[in-house]
Amino acid sequence: MRLLVLVAFLFTVLVSSGQSIRFTFQGDSLTIPFVRDSLRGISGLDINPATNEWHLVSDRGWHFIFSNIRSIRDLGDSSHLKSAQKTPFWFESIRNDRQTGTYFWTDEHEFVTSLLYGKSVSDTSAQVLLKMPLPGPNKGLEGIAITPAGTLWLAPEAGWEGQARMSQDTISFFRYTNPLAPDPVAERYAYPINRCPFAQGDERLGGISEILSVDEMRLLVLERCYDAAQKRLIANLYVATLNEKAHILEKTLAFNFNQEYPGTVCNLEAMAWADEQKQTLVLMADDNFRRNPTLRNQVIVLRRQ
């Protein structure tokens, strides 16, 4: 009997991992009014559906915790703001491993970018998993994903040192099977990044702004760049499927924001699943402490088809 159950489970995993993933926009989005002046520069989001807590982090050090969120409109209601704490970190991403109760986050300052972990972002005994010089201006460690089994994925915005250039169309993601080991080992997986030759300056390199686990074999990857000539943001959401034999990630389009989202898409930086079943995806934009058509506290909800 146990063997039959195991076979059925493995069959279910194989079938689900072979299914394509697409998302649809069903009309749920808003621009959050400022709960307070510091609720700006949001660059990371982690949601715990079991506790209904939403963790928002800013690239200027703020860590916000919202509770009892029933819809994205609750983010504009200060009664749901459980805490707002200033930290020394300039966040780019935050994730919580539910199994170990460990938080992982990326920190990017002017010349250095790091991946840290601890029991909270205010943990004075937080450890540094990886620290390195920025491979390019404002192009540090950007995305974190944690799989159900506890594997950690790490993605740079435009590539590691030597990869952040227009001629490099493939960059590396790091995969830590056991990130809390005394001497954790990172495996490299090749990922085909979109460059943006139509953009200007560093925006031509394109950028991965966040990644998120679907299961042990698949990640969601959010890519975007800004076209200053057209004054618009180009953003796409991809499913990256793991090919362990070749050590590559093969990507397919899951949602095109410029064609499938009816409004003006803003500077999307953060995303998280809103439910345990991974059917509802929440994305948030970073306003860069400015306010124009593509820089706002925007929240978009997508539904998995």
C-alpha cells in the first residue's frame, strides 16, 4: 500500500511539473496610498498564507509587517500595519523558509551586495551566506526563491561579475540544496536573460527583479527594463524549468505585462504567492522615492490558469 501511495505521489509530481503555467489578469490592482511617508521603495515581498502576514521590505532599510490582509486594499489601511522597523539593510528581496523559520534577504549598497539569513531581519546574529562587489552599477543580488524542500535559489539582476554585459545572453543562477549547512555548496545553472538594446544606459542590460518557487523543478522569473525614449516599462513573467542533467533553466512566457495588463505597468520589483495552493500571485512596484506614471506604489494580482 505504501508503495502504491508513493508511486501515485511521484506520478502527480511528474504530471504537474510537465504542465505549462500561464497567468491571467482579472482586474485586481491598485496604487496604495501612503500609509506613512516611509512606505516607499518597496523591493521585496514575502507572504505567509498560514498566518496571513505580509512582509514588505524597502531598499532604504524599512521592514513592514501587515496582518489580517484579506485583499490588497487592506495595504492602504494603517490598522493592518503591525510593525514598521528601520534596519541597516538596503533590501532587494526577502524570503522565509517555513520549515526552519529562517529568513533570507539580499542587501545592496553602493559597492557591495550580500545574501544574509537569520531568525528575523533584526537578528543580531544574522549570518552572511554570500558577499561580493557589485558587478555593475545598481546590479546586485536581486532575487531569492525557496522551494518546498528548502532549496534556495539566488539570482543576480543582470549577471555576476563578467556576465553583466550586452554580449552575454546567458547568466548564472545559484542553487543551494542546503543553505544552512556549515559550508553550503552553490551549483550554477545557466539562465537565458533578455537584454534590452532599445533602452538606454544600464537599462540595456535588462534586469531580473525577482524569482519565486513554483515547486522543486520550476521557478517564476520576473524580468523588466525601462525604455526612457518611450517612457514605459517592459516587463515579462517567465517559468524557468530545471534541467538538472544540462545544468540549465529553460524558460517559457507566463505573462506579458505590456500586452495582457490593461494599465500602465510600473517598476515591478517584488512578488509572492498569496495562497498555499499557489494560484494567486501578488506583484508590487518600487516607486524609487519618486512619483510618475511608471514609479508608483502599484500592486497587481494575477491568477494562475
